[in-house]
Amino acid sequence: MSAGDQKNGGDKPEDMVPQAEVWPEVERAECLARGAALKWASGVFCRPEHLERLSQYRKRESQRTASIHTRLKSMVQSYLEGVGWGLEQLREARTELREVSRDLKKAGLESDQNTEGGRSLERLREVSANHSQLLAAVSNLPRLYSVRSMVMETERLVESRRLLEAHAKLMDLEYLQDDILWQLNKDAGGALSTEDQEVVAKYFSGVRHLVDALGKELWAVVSSALALARQNPTPFVSAVRIVEREEALDQTLLEERGGGGGNSRPLPLGRPRCWRACFFKVLEEAVAARFRSVSYLHTRGPGLAGHLSALQHGIMADLATVRHLLEHCVPPHYKLTGAYLRASHCCLHAHLTQVSSWDLESGEIFAVLNWVLHIYNSPDMMGHPELVTEMEREELGPLISTEGLEQLQCKYVQSVRKSVSEWMHKALQVELQDWQRDQEPDTDHEGFYQTSLPTIITQMLEENARVALMIGESLRDQTIQMGLYEMENLLNRFREALVEFGKEHRRDLSNSKNKFYLHYLLASISNCIILKKSTESLQQQQSSQSAGQFTRTPPNPLAALDRAVRRACRLVMDQLLLDLKPFLPGLLTRPWLAQGDPTPKLCRVLERHLELYVRVRPPCRQRLQEEAQWLMVVEYVRALMQKRLVCRSGEERRQLAQQMLQDDQLFREIFHNLEGEGSAPEVNPLALLPVLAEFIRLKDPNMLTLEVSGLAAKYPDISEEHVSVLLEIRGDVSRDIKGAVLDLLEQSAPPLPVGYRPIFTDILVPPSTMAFCLPTAKCA
């Protein structure tokens, strides 16, 4: 018998169906089993001698099959027992459900009977409700009749500022009104009609007026708390007690309403009153009232600083009153000092914002910035040790926003700039008037020429920077930057004035009022040196972070100073040349060769100028001396290039060279101080005169090639035209030698070394006066 047959051998054979329909997988499983068995047998009995162990394999498989059949029977038996137990539980549950259904039907019948009995009691319920209403009316009649008298008495108490008594009466009236409304609402089943509500509201209309009157008196007391605290704080204490009573009552009513329930009363009209919040609002309005009366006219000019000082003293006096008197009249959780600080801070913020929007001058802006940034947070005001903790707790913001401070600082810088520009213009006008004076410029303690211009400018810029630093480094940097811009503009106008001064002097050289022209030019140079030192000092005062804070092109007053100094030095040299011009035509002529005149006159002019240059501050003094030296040598060589003297013999060449050496010695004696001060140029122009004298004095013309080579090595800017003129002055150079010398010069022309200052470049050779020449190859 197979396993499937054993399973289907249960108690209900009528439920059995064909095996293929109940277990469609059995056939497939049997096929797989047969295939697996065949595969196993073919592997085990692959040889005839293996058949000897067939009986062993048959016995082992029989035992395995018997074990499987036993486990299957046990599992099926357990399953059948569980199904039987479940069927028994279902039978018991069906029986219990039938019993419950019968009980529910009985309860429904009894409920219907009770409903019929309750309808007969409706009339009794209506009579009971009417009786309750009449009882409430009878019990409340005495109190209702006394409402008007209580209202009048409460009004009298309010007018006499007996606030605590008035508030007690008011609470009794409100309780009576609320109680009547609650009873009416309860009797009406929670749906009180609008008409009844209007009747009650009209009857108790005096209560609303009393609330308003009492509140008005309370807020009047609170707004005058600072004055009352110094005289009689009792009304203020009464006001605080009333506020706390109202706050507690609001809280109780809100909790009752939030608790819910059928007997909870509705929130009375006008509740919650939030009188504690009103208390602080009135306090803020009282603080703000101190700022409302301030007008634009009352705080202009010096009045603004006085106004801010008065604010400081007034606020600190009020804070002292709040801390020492009022703080003890209120509960600790009021934190009255912090509230007053917050209110004062907000009012100050609004007030200073309004003041900042006015058209203020620089002094007024300084007063505002100094008060906001330094005085307000100083130990004399909000930085007081007793207030620091309160300030930190309140976390108050700045009096003026960062953007507002930047705008104020910009307005301050613009106002100062306008003032500085006007003062610089006036100072320049005074300087121009000084140039026309018929007396020598003033000198300082060191003997240098100077005028009032640099002193005025320097003191003004330094003072502005010092004042701005009292506000902060940022404002100091902006003020210095502005001053440098104005300094640059001033120096540009100063340079233009120098140019115009020079033109005016050249137009009328005989005008006696210009006899101190050179002196004032030298004073202008000294002034520029002083201004340069002041500019460098201002630039050093600027912080390193200020370089990238300005969107405009940075000012460059030092470049403008250099341009002005160069222009002034050029005008000084022009004047020197103008004084030398009358004597220059007599140089290197035959009278000069015979008598040495006019070299002594030139030396006297140079001495007079160099004596004046001593009145100029270093390093421009050395610069002027150096320029005078170059000018003298250039003009001397230019006179030589004019070919006013052409030697006819070796004796004349010797005399010419000797006279040039004597002139050189005179010039060296004049300029001896230049080398002594250690600022002589790398290439001394006076060294050129002995070289040219030696060139002219050379006896053997054949050595000229070597001489020219050495001359070109020392002075690489010398040209063929210059050498040609020197050869012509000698008067003994043949055409062949001249051509060889010029060819050598052309081939060995070296480039100008770095830092070399040309001397021959400024000397033009006059054109040849030869009327006609043959068209030779050399000429071509």
C-alpha cells in the first residue's frame, strides 16, 4: 500500500477524488523519483560482480521506506487531532453568540419601555426649569438693585485715585455680570438669545466705562512713575498690584475655558485684558515722549552736542531711579531695568535715525558718531558696571545700523572735504599774493625759505586726521584719503600757478615787483619738500586694510609734488639762463682769449644763484646746484660749438686750451661745495672742459684719432657734427685726417650706458655757413 493510499484512508471516503485531480504534482514527483532511482542503480550496479550486494541494498531501502511511512502517519494523525479541536471551539462560540443575541433583544425591549415613561416627565422638567429661573431672579434682585449705587461709588473711588478700592468694587460688579450671564446661558440650554445679551450689556454699561476710567488712571500713574518714585511711590505700587490681579484673573479664565466640560463658563466680554503688556507699552510711550518734543532747529550747530549730553544725563538719571526705586515696587519677573533699557534703546535708535537724516555739518556729524560709538557704550553710560549684565541679557542691537554709520561717515568726509577744499583754495590765494610782495620770503629756524602755505595745509590735514581717529581708524583712513585727493588737486593748481607766475615774469622783466621772483620760486620748492614729508606721514598713518576700500583711483600726491618741484626747478634754471645770457655771447671769442672776460661775470651770476640755493631744503638744494652745473657746462660747450674762435696757429690753440682750463678752475671753485656734500653726479660735467682743452691743445694731429676714441668712450652721446666742429676750431686738421677721424667715430659709436645723462644731446651744432661746395663723394 502506497503513502498516498494511507493518507486517503481517513474517516470520510466520500470526499476523496481521483489522485490526479487532488495531487497533480504526484505523477511528476514519481517520475523524478524513478529517474533518480534508475540513475543511482546504474551507477551502483555497473558491473556484474556488484549484483552480489543487491540483497543488502534492498534491505536498506526497505528500512528507509518503512521509516518514512511511520513519520507520515504520525504527522497526519497530529493534523487530524488539531482540526477536531478547532471544530469543537467553533461549536462553543456559536452557542455563546446565541445567548448574547437573546440578552440584547431583552435590553432593547426594556429601553423602549423606559422611553415611554420619560415622555410623561417632560412637563415636570419644564416646571423645574422655570422654578430655577425664578429662584435665581429672586436671589439676584438685591444685587441687581445695588448695581447703580456700586457704579457711582466706584467712579468716586477712581476719581480720588483710591485705585485698589475701586478695583475691588469693579471686580464685584464684573463677577455679578458674569454670574448673571452664565445663569441665563445655562437656563437657555447654552443658547442665550442676542436680545437677552443686549439687555444685560445695557444694564451693566456703567461697568465698561469704569474699566476704561480705571485703566486711564492706571496708565497715567505708570507714565509718571519716574516722578512718583521720587515723591510718593504708593500710587505706582497700587497700579502694579491691580495689573497683577487682572493678569491672574485673565490666566484663570483662560485655564477654565481651556479645561472644557459642560459647566465651563464662556469667556467674559473684554477678556483677556492683558494689562501687563499694556503696562510695558505705556512705559515705552513714556520714554518715547522725551524725544517727541525735540525739533530740528533746537539741535542745530553746538546745540546738538548739548542735546546729546542732556540725553545722556537724563537717561542715566532715569535708569538710576528705575534701578534703585521702581525695581523694588514691581515683582522680580518684571525685570523693569531691562524693560526701560530696551525702551530707551529703541527710542534712541529712532531719534538718532531721524537726526542722521538731517543736513548736518561736520561738527554735528562728529558729535553724533562720537556719542553713538564711544559715549553710549562707555562706563559713564550703558557700559556702567551695574548695567553691563542687563545690556548683555537684553541683546540690544546697535543704535545706528552699519549702513547708517557708513552713510554718516561718508557725509562727514564730504563735509570735511568741502571745508578742506575751501581752506586750500584760500591758502593758495594767500600764497599767490605773497609772491607779489616786495620783500624776501620768510625763513624758518634753519634759514630755509618758506611761506605760510605748507604750515596751513599740514596742520589742517593732521588735525582732521586726529579728530577722525577719535571716531575710529576707518574714518581716519577715509579722511586721510580725502586729504590726499585734495592735496593732489592743490598741487596741480599750484604747478599751474607756477607756470603762470613764470609767464608773467617773462612778460615784464623790468617790473620792479618781480625782483624777488627767484626767491619765491625757491620758497615754493622748500614748501613742496615740507608737503612731501607731511604727505608721507599721512600715508604712514593709514592702516594696511584701507588700500582696497576705495573704488576710486588712489590719490598720488607724491607724483603731483614731483611734477610741481620739477616745474619750479625748471623755472629756476630758466632764470639762471636768463641772467647768464647777456654774457654768453662774449665766451670763446678773441676778446675773451686776450682778456678772459666775461667768465668772471658769469661766475658772479653763478655765485649769486648758488647762495640763494642754500635757502632751499635738501635734497632739492643739491639738485639745483647740480642742474646749475650742467647748465653752465652745456652753455659753455654750446658757445664753443658756435665756432666764434678758430685757431690760426699752435700758439692760439695753446692759449685757447689754457684759457679753457682757467675757466674750468673758476667754475670748480664755485661748485666745490657740491662735491663736498656727497651729491655730485656720477659723470661730472665740469670734467668735460679739460678733455676738450686737451683735444684742442694736442700738437700732433695724427694723434687725434686716439683722442677722439677716448672722448667718445667717456661721452658716447657726442656726434660726428660735434667732433667736426672741434676739428675745425683747431684749424690744422687736413681733410684726410678729418675723414679718418669721422669714419672711426662712425664705426665705433657705442650705445648709451644705463643711467648715463647725455650732455652733447642738448647741444645743437649750427648749420654750416659755407655758400658753395663741390659735390664730392664725402659730401654726398
